[in-house]
Amino acid sequence: MHNMHKNVWLLMVAQALMGSIGPVVVFVGGFVGLKLAPSGNLATLPVACMIVGIALWIQPTVKLMSRIGRKKTFLLASIWGGLNCLLTAYSITIGHFWLFCFSILNFGFMIATNQQFRFAAMESVPTDTASKAISIMLIAGLLAAFIGPEIAFWGQNLFDIEFVGSFMLMAALFVPAFFILTQFKPVIFEQSKVEGEPRPLTTIAKQPVFIAAVASATIAFSVMSFIMTATPISMHVHSHFDVAATKWVIQSHIIAMYLPSFFTGLLIAKFGHEKILYSGVLTLFICLMIGFVGQQYVHYWFSLVLLGVGWNFMFVSATALLPSSYEPNERFKVQGINDLIMFTCQAIASLSAGWVIYSFGWNIMLTMCVPLLLLAAWTVFNWKRHSLQQRSI
């Protein structure tokens, strides 16, 4: 990995800084919402606004990127993120709940742009090292998971009003991120000079490789968000574990999501996308089985750790597989629709998790994940079967 293109390392550091806003919002949003919301039922609305904002901004972000290029969009997003942090801090200062929600929604543009960093990293390296570039980019998530909560904690009492300082400190992180991104140099490949018009999206979407890549990433994200969001409720409310125990299970899960990134790319290079995708599906099935066995602390901990590992295997491999479905001049629309599908389904899973766990319980919630994993496995099988048929012709 030490020979990786400079762009990958620049994007990884910038993403660690800019991506810290997600954990800050998750950590702070509920507390601020509880103080400012006109009703307690709306306390978690700000966090939901962030998820909805990502889904809303994906397509506009991709269209902007196709017009002005990746670098200019990245720089614009870093400026936008810093200014929006100031707006968020101002909304807390004046105690305006709806302005606070609006500002959190606006982070969608910056986060949607941040999600495109992984594709820019892949485009900076040869195809056979794309999975390693994705693995490096996911390390940024591990860093952000530590940086964000620390920023939120340090800034909590920095000013007279709680958590204003959290977003002021976060705004400061966008300054080094901006200057790091000025050093990013888009790589122009010879194959990008392809002749002819880009194919219609409907034609691209019919390819088994496209279906396998998008379905695997989407199902991995949906199952992960569904179980992760419901776990604190199941542990703390239903199984009566204290907050400290619940917090450590979630932290262990987040570490397990990103720590395998140090070797996932190497595994894909050695064994191929198919085997790592199947390994991810199998890992998530084991996660569900442990969850079915019992609801003791050890069951929650092992289930959530395996949930993180399984997500990592599927997401990294699916992301590295996606470029096989498009030509360079089709990349923006394909990457955009991939993220739109993925984050819309994640938003639905995350927003419905609380209702499902309260209404039906832990075991029913785990059971609902089984057909999704079977579907993911089938799309991978169908892609490989089609690929072998094409070779035999």
C-alpha cells in the first residue's frame, strides 16, 4: 500500500476530516433536538434529516461533478461544509429547531460529495489495485469515528450554550481539508477517450455485474443500518443493559466495520470479488444466527462485530466491482444511481428500525434480514454464471 497513488492518501485524510461531521451529528443531534424540538417525538428528526439529505443531494452532486469536475466539486463541498457548520452553530445559539434541522439537511451535499471520494481514489490507480484503494479510503471512516465524537465532546461546553462549540470546532476541520484537496490531481486515463455515446442507464442496469455490485452494496448497508440502529434499543430498553455496555458494543461494531480495510483489498486481489462477496454474506448469516441464539451481552457483542466485518467485505468488494459495469464516460451517472439506491435504502432501513424493534422484537427483525442476504447471494451467483456463459461463447 505504500506505493499507492498520492491522490488516495490525500482523499483519505480529507475524508477523515470532513467525514467526522456524521459522528458529530449522530452524537449531538439527539441532545440538541431534545432541547429545541417543540415535541419530544421530534427529538431524533435532526439525525434523520442528515440521512434524508444525503439521498436528496446525491443526484445533484453527481450532475455538478460531471459539469465542473471532481476537484472543483470537492473544494466547493469543503467550503459548503465549513459554512454550514457555522449556520448549525448559529441555529443552536438562537434556539431555532427548524433552522437546526435545515442546516443538518444541508450537510447532505457535503456528505454526498464525500462519498464520491472512493470513486476518485479508484480512478487514480490501475484496475487491479482498485480494491486496495477502497480499503484505504475506508480507514478514513475509522478515523472519523474517533475524531467526530471527540470534537463533539471537546466543544460541548466551549461556549455558554451547549454544543455550539462542537460545530465551531468542526468548522475548523474543513480548513485543512480544503488545502489538502487543492493538492488532488484528477487522473486522466487514455481509455476515457472512448468513441461513441454513453449507453442508456437502462441498458447498463440490465447487466448482471451491475445488479450484483449495486445489490450487494445496498443490501450490506441496509442490513447493517437496520440491525445497528435497533441494537441500542434492544440492549438498553428490552434487555436492560446499561449505557456503558451498549456504547462499547456499538463502538466495537464501528471498529469492526473499518478495521478489516487494512487487508480486505489484499483478500480481493488474491481470491476475487465473488469469494469475498460470498464471505461477506456468510459472515452476516453467522451474525444473525448468533443473534437468534440469545440476547446476552456476548451475543450482542459478537453479532455486532460480525455485522461490521460482513458489511466491510461486501461493501469494499461491491464498490471495486462496480466499474466493471460501465465505461469511463458513463461513470458519473452509474456512480450516482448506485449511491442513490444505496443511501435511499439505508435511510428506509435506519428510519424503520426503531418501529420494527418496538413492534415485533429482536428475532423478527433478524428474520427480516434473511431474504435480503439470500437475494444478495443470488445476484452474485447470477453474475458469475452469466460471466462464464459469455466466456464459453
